[in-house]
Amino acid sequence: MITAPASPSEYPDRDLDCELAIEPYFNELMNFAELTGRNSSIIAISMLRHCSVGHLPPQADLDSAIHEAFSTLELVALASGWQRAEILAALAGLCRRYLRRKPGTPVDHATGSTARQPKL
């Protein structure tokens, strides 16, 4: 289950909350991609390119299992109360951080975290 926004209206750090809400599912999908022999960097690049302009990649850019998984993530996030633009921005941010990792450094499986820390 993806955590719902703290409020249905705009609030400070709503974008960060969206990112944190979908991050575990993003990490799970990227780990699945790696474990099944897919090139997760290419997936992240395609996701970043398309999310940055307002849509998920077409199925032609991703294999059907990965495309379906990201489409499902988007639908569940929408049902949880997030807006499409927030979801796509969060996915783009997660992809940027994923691509900045050093090659061979796995996502932190203990915390599932690749997201930036909240501003204090």
C-alpha cells in the first residue's frame, strides 16, 4: 500500500512525501529488474526521460513486465490520493538518484532508501 498524502490540499514537502511513499516500490521494481537480468540503468534512463516530460515510457521502451509494474505503481499512487504530476516528478527524482549511485552499489535493502533526506 502506498501511503496517502498528509492532506488532500497542497502543503510544504508534499513532493518529498510522494517520493518517500513510492520509493519502496520503485526500489523493489529496480531490484527485480536487476535480479532478472534487465539493464536497470537503461530502465531508469527511459523512466527519467519520459517522466520529465509528463508521462510514463511507452511499452515499446520497456519490456511488458516492467511497463506493467510501473503502470500499476502509478495507478495505486493515484488511488492513494497523489496527483499524476507528483508521481511522475517523484519517479524522475528517484531515477536521477538511482543513476548517480556508484556502479555495483545496491539499493539499501535494510531501509529501501535512495531518497534525499527531509530538510530540517
